[in-house]
Amino acid sequence: MGKRARITSKNDSVDGKINISGKRKALLAVFCLVFAVPLLYSNELMDTGAMHRLGFAYIIVLLLVLILTAKPSNPTFNLPHVTIFFSFALPAFLYITSVHKSSIEMYGVDLYQTTALFIFAFTVTVFIKDFGVQLIIKTAAYSITTIATAVSILGLMQAFGYNILQLPKVSVPGSTFAGSNFAAEYIVAAIPWSVILLLEDKSPRFRYLLYGIITLLISYLLLLRSRAGYLAYAAALIVLLFYVLILKPHPVSLIPKRKLFATAILIIAISTLIGFLQPEHLYRKSFFGTIQNISTESDMSKARLHFWDASIQMFKSDPLTGLGSGQWAANYYKYYGHEITDSNKYFIESVNPHNDYLEILSENGALTFLLFVSFNLFILYKLFQAGRKDIRYILIGVSVLSTCIIAFFAFPKDRIATMILFYFGAGIVWSLPSANAFQITQRFFKILLVPLLIFCVSYMVYVTGRNANEKLYKQAMAFKFNSQYNEMLGILNGINRNIYAVDGFTIPLSYYMGVGHFELQDYRKALAYFDEAFKLNHYNPLIVNNLASTHYMLNNLIEAEKYYTLSKSVFPNYFEPQINLLALYANSHKDRLAKQLLQEIYPKNPENLTLKQIKEYYFEKL
């Protein structure tokens, strides 16, 4: 096989073999730590991505400190104008469209994480300018492949019942990611990086090892039974096939076509056969059943269509600036409240629209949506443009593209491990030569690093605080489950609701505090907390019903009737508050309204024992 073409840039620090000192090797090693974030997990937390965010926050702070104290080999470098624009505009619009519509505890996670990821992309650019793009891409490929392999091995063992590291026990197991869909989002974005290693001049043994690793990664992806992952995988294959056959970029052009396709077909065939297996601990057993569920006839696909329709309606209500970050879940049942019944009122799964684009459109409006889409398209365009000459950029582009595709069906922007790969691709794009660029001198660079470091330290403190509060929340829910309300309230009072206001189901913590005081018959305190919860979530059936019931217990009958009536109009198939309203009418001697309501709801739920009793004891009187 001929000499390999290396990725080149006019900003490469050296040519040929790269020799770096011990201190700079340590700096590069710390940089690689960011790719180990997916291995972090905790059984003490409910949010499966919480430890990933914590690890990322600490590593980005450490990186900035080391960069600030290190002496770079390049005294100046250029940063494209478009890079500067997106880095400031997207976080700024997230803030502007949310600050007057939702409290900091609702949009803080999005704002902090998005800004921190842009800072990470900037550090990637700094490292590329300092170490050279060849070394950074090669080092990242080794790191990502190693971590993805470890995640896949642990996940496969978990699927076959060998949970040696006590991974999170959930209904949809997905290795250190807990959820299978979260693991699929990461693995499908990591696979192209393992292919990059095949383009290096290595011994046959190493190549065979890589063939096995790629087969392992694809097999695990297929066993995760993620429909979005399948679509992204298929799209990646199509894009790669197009570029290899039509453009023939280096170094693929140096590999015999027959050998290339024979190897690819063999790996795909073996992976697919393994994907047919049905381990006991899989979320979905059948490979073909998962593919069939992609159709709009499946229950989850129908639910997604409802989510997307509600998102469009939310956007129409405020197209310019949206509802504010974190407000999608608080408004979904305004449009689909008929889905709530007495049997499913505790199982609220509509916490986001399962579509990152529609979430931004509905929560942050058209301008932020256009910025977000433009940013994604810009990254893809530049990577595939560079890939016309070197397939490594195509493979990085395919990794980014897989995340963009999954974003149509899930919410990868909330998963820091997947977004690290995405923004690493963004950092590579920012390091490409550009005609319109801002020159950053060494002095300005040092000055710029200070506010970036301060922000990332605040992000680290914020994430640390959220995780500590989430552990307390989990303890409080254990007391709630055992009806130990005094103990539950004692723990909840210690939680800072400015940084942890809602749980993973987007239910405000103030709701649980209201429940505790209600059960202890302290109705005035319960009312204050239910009022607070209602301000955060107007259309949660539990909050509305409990707020009405608390007013009823305090003999605020006008207010109780107001919220029971609201519940009836928004949740027509949720009968508990309607029965409570019926009791209110009866006890208030509003016989005409009571008879009218009874005639309305009894035919809808004739088997309800409470309604039968009311009908027997009160209907004749009315």
C-alpha cells in the first residue's frame, strides 16, 4: 500500500513526526480525559447524564487552567468571524428568549451547558493550533475508540446478565448511559472515529483488532434497539458510500476497491448477525420489530407525532421568542390534556418533544431556531467540503451528521457525552483556514481566557450543586414512598430550588413540599407551595388538582371551583378532580350544576365506584 496522505493545515506546528515535551504530553493527556466522560455514572443520581456533566465541568476548568499557565508554540492564531458570531449569538439568544419567561432554574442547564460546549470547541481550536491537526485528530480517535469500546463491552455484558460494575438498573439498560437510546446516540457518533484509525499505517494485527472493535461497536448499536440510532447508522453508510464511490478522497483512493468493499461488507454482515440475537436484558427483543416500530403506527411513533404537533402549536402562540427554555413540558398538556386519565396521571412521559429542533423552535422562537440550524449546517458543510480531499474530515462529518439526524427523533443536545463529539467537530472546523478571521495575539488570548475560566468555574459549581441536590431529592422521595412526610420535608427544605427546581419528570419540588404539608394537614403552607408549583407548571394534572383540593380544605370554595373547572377543561378524561368538583357542588347546594356534571361524567366512567355511590345517594335528591 502506498504512502498515506496526512491531514495538513498551514497552522500545523510541525511536519512529519511530532515530538513534544513531557509537560506538553501531560497537557495532551488531560485534553484526552474529556473523552472519558461517558465512563462516569452513579447509582445515587436519577439523571443519567448528571455525572457526565460533572466530569466535563471539572475537566474543562482544568484544561483552561493549564492553557492559561502553559506557553503555546504559536504566539498568534486566527479565529474565523463566523465562529465568533455563533459562539456569542446562540447562547445570547437562549438567554434573551428565556430570561423574562422562565426562571434561572429552568433555563440554567441549557444556557450553562451550551456556553461551556462552545468554550470546549474553542479549546479544541487552541490545541489544534498548538499541536497540529494531525496529532489532535489521531489522539482523539484513539481516545474515543477506547472509551466507546469499554462502554460497548460493559453494555454487552449487561445485556447478557453480567452487571459486574453495578451499572444503573433501569428498564432500558444502556451501559454507563443507563438509557439504551442515550448509549446509541453516543456509539453511532463514535463509530466513525474508530474508522479513522484504520487509515493510519499500522501493523496487520492492529488492523484486525480495529476490525473487531468496529464490529463490536456496530453490534452493540444494533442490540440497543434504538430506532433513531438505526436511522443515523443507515444515513452514515449512505453518505460514506457516496463519498467513497464518487469523490474518492485520500487515503481511500490508495486502497484497492475490492478489498475495501469486501472488508466493509464482512464487518456489516457479522455485526448484523450479532444484532439478531435476543439477550434477556434488552429493552426491545426483536431486531426486525424495532425496525417495524419506526412506522407511524407504533404507539411511540404516534406519541412523537403528538409531541411534534404540540410543539408547532406552541411556536404559533409566540413565534418570535418562544415560551422560554424549560417550558415545553409545562405547556404540552395544554394541547393534549385529553391523554391524562386517572390511571396514568403519575406516569407523565412528555418531558420534551423528542426533537431538539422543535424544542428550540417552541421554547426559544424562530430566530434562535434559525441560529441553531445554521450552526449545524455550517459545521457539516465545512467538514464535508474539507472531506473532498481527505476522508478523515468526512468521517468526522458523519459523526456530527449522526447527531444531527438523531436530533430529529430524540434529544442529544441534553447529553453532554454525545455533544462533546459534536463540538469537537466544531472545534476542528474553527481551526480550518479562513479568509475572514480575527487574529488573536498572545496577550489578548491570555486576557480572554480569564472570563472563560471564571464562567467554567461557575458552571462547575452549578453542576456540583445540582448533583448534590439531586441526591437529596432521591432520599426525600424514598421517605415520600413510605409516607414519612416530616422526614421528606426536612430533606426537601435543604434543597436549593434556585438550581434544582424540577425533577427529571419536570415536576417542581415545591409540589412535593405541598404534598407533604397537605398530608400533615398544614393546608396554608401546602397552598403556598402548590401556588409556587403552579407558576412553574400550569398544566400538570397533579398540581392543578392538589391546588384545587387545598383551596377546598381551606374553604376557599370559589378558588377551588376555579381550579377544578380548569382541570376539567384541560384534562377531560381525568375524573378525580371532576368528582371533587361534583362533591363541591353538592356540599354547596349547587344542585343544578351538580346534576349537570353528574349526567356529563357518569356515562364516560360508569364503572367508577365513587360515581356509582354519588349517583345512588344523591341523584334522586337532585
